[in-house]
Amino acid sequence: MYHKVLTADIRDECIVGLDILSKHGFVVGVKNRIIQIRNEEIVMAPKLQDYNKSRRIIVEEDIQIPQGSENIIIAKLDGNGLSTGIVETSERNDGLLIARGLVQMNNQIPVRIANISAKKIVLKKNEVLGRCEPVERIVKCEEGNQAQINQAKELKKSQKKDSDLKLIRNWVKNRVRPTWQEVSRYGTTIKGYWAQWSSLCLRDGLLHRKWESPDGVSAVYQDWDKLVPLFLLSYRSSQHESTTYTPSVLTSGREMKLPTDLMLSRPLEENQERSLPEFVEDLRERMERIRQFAREELKIHSDKMKQRLDTTSTDTAFKPGDVVWLYAPKRTKGKSPKLQSNWEGPYTIIKKINDLVYRIQLSPRSKPKVVHVERLAKYTGHDPPRWFVVEDPPPRTEDSVIRDE
């Protein structure tokens, strides 16, 4: 009996019976996982244990999950032999949620659970939480990489169009740093990049600037954008001295759940059966109380800061005709700052504009200056200048007194 068949280059996975293989002259090498036909070799699928059945996730010991809490528990698997798996949960009706996650399939695996019910849930020892399905391979997503490639292309085009960056790129590419005499004729942008020469580098034709550590030794903050969320998490969950609350409480009315809270859990408030309108009203009242208390704390903190500042401030008052020194530090190249005087004068008070601002003048023909009282110091030397004459106010007569009344 003869059958007409069509052959094709099939690259998809398939199952072929051993009787068919042996009938047509195939040699199956189970040890080497190779199928040989004439002079060609076909590699078979990996070992069968790589496609073994999934493992059950079992609770190691009795655990109590309080209501409204989120925790990470350590569970065990009912077998081994796999490397990586995905936690798949079974349907539950008691309000316990189990998060999916990629884990290393060792004897013990972390499982993230949340109790959204109104009562605590007790997980018994050897209770099955779900299953851990094996992962054949992990494929890296190319969408994010493609977006970065497109962004790099756009940046490269922009740098080539920019006249300043184009010049800097050529210098960095040729590894030739021009002298200051050559750079001095350019604008402030090129001068700024020239000063940062040691931090500039070319990567795939794109000009980059390396971020250095605080000690200026090693460039370890090239991934600084990945650290920003951690800094924000720390800031929003830290109690501020001025308000005595965290920014999370002031904006959302509750504290943030940190990883330590998931591991160790947090004391919960008394459970109350509330409807949605009652919850919204309670949240509004609680946030109003918190903000009112924060305003009071801010005022107290502001008064303390003012009191601390007043203890170091000078309460000096001058009147027209007083002789004073003016604090105006200058730095002369080649001279030590310790040997240079920081005071000018003596100046004469011409007019008191208000309690903090005065108009002073060095000589009758010099230009007056308006300065803050913190920059003035009383002159106690001999022979002060007496060119400024303070005019006495006109005597008060009976007519002027009547007009004032």
C-alpha cells in the first residue's frame, strides 16, 4: 500500500511515534537527545524533567493573617528539581488574596498575601495555597529597549544639529582638549562643557556626562534616576519635625506600608463595619484634624525659630549724624584674606529709612549708599568725621501745637 505525502520544513514542536521513526530509518539517541537520519542530526527537546508537573505551595506552620493586612510568608513546595516558577493561586472565597510572582523554586519560597476581609484568617499547617508552575525560559522584552534606541537616535540628531554640542562632540571624539586661549572666544555653553571635560564621554556616538560620587573619585551615580523613587519613598514616610506628621498622612490620611510592615505586619485599628459614605466622612474629618494640628505645630515651630534667630541678631539703632563702619569684604589676588580688612569707612548716617535700613555717606562729595543695619558697626575711634551737621527740629510754638491737634 502506498500513500502520497507532502513534506515541508517544519520548525514547530511536534510528537512523532517511535514506530514511524524506526520504519523510515531514523536513529534515536536518547542519551545524546539526537535523532539522526542519514547525514543529518535533529536535536530533541530538553530533558523531560524540565517539563515536569507543577508543584504545590504548602503552608509550613499555622499563621494568623489579621484583617486588612498585607504580609509576606515563607511557604514550601512539595517537590524539587525545577529552577524558576510562577506562583499561581487557587480561587478562595474567604477574602485572602495571593499575589502572582516569579520565584526561584527552592525548598522555600516567599508568598505575598493580603487579607481584605473583615476578620482574621488562619492558615493551617500543610494547607495548600496554590501551585507553582514551571517556567521554560524567560524572554527579555524588547519594547523598552526599542524605545530607548529610538530615544537615543533622536538625541543624536539633536546633538548634531546643535552647533555648540557638535563642536564639543568633535573634541571628545578626537580626544583633544583645546587650551583656554582657544575656548575663551566661545560662549558660556562651550566654556561650561570645557570645564567638565573629565566627565564627558561618547557612547555609541552620543555625548554623555558621567555622574560622580560625592567624593569625586568614582562615577557611581549613572543610574541616579533609579534611586529617585527610593528617596521619595523615604521622604514621604519620614516624620517631619515641624509638622510631627509624615507627608503621606497629610496628603492621603494614612501611613505608607513599607517592606518592613509587610514582613512584620503592623498593629491594626479596631475593625468597624462602615459603609462607603461613613468611610469618606471619617476620612474627611480625620484629615481636617490632622491638618489643623499640623498648622498649630508649624506656628509653634516658626515661633521657636524666630526666638532662636532673635537671640543672635543685633538690636542696634543709629540716628542721623552717627559714625559707623560698613562691612564690605574684598578679596585681592595675591594677598591672604586674613590680612585684608573687611570694613570700610568711617561712614556717616544721613537718614534712617526704617528700623533696618539706613542711608550712609563717606564724604560730602561721595555717593550715598542704602545698606542694611546688619552691615553696620559703631565707630569708636578718635577724631570722627564731623562734616555732617544734624539740623535741629524747629521749636514748637503754640500755633504748631494747635495745628497738630
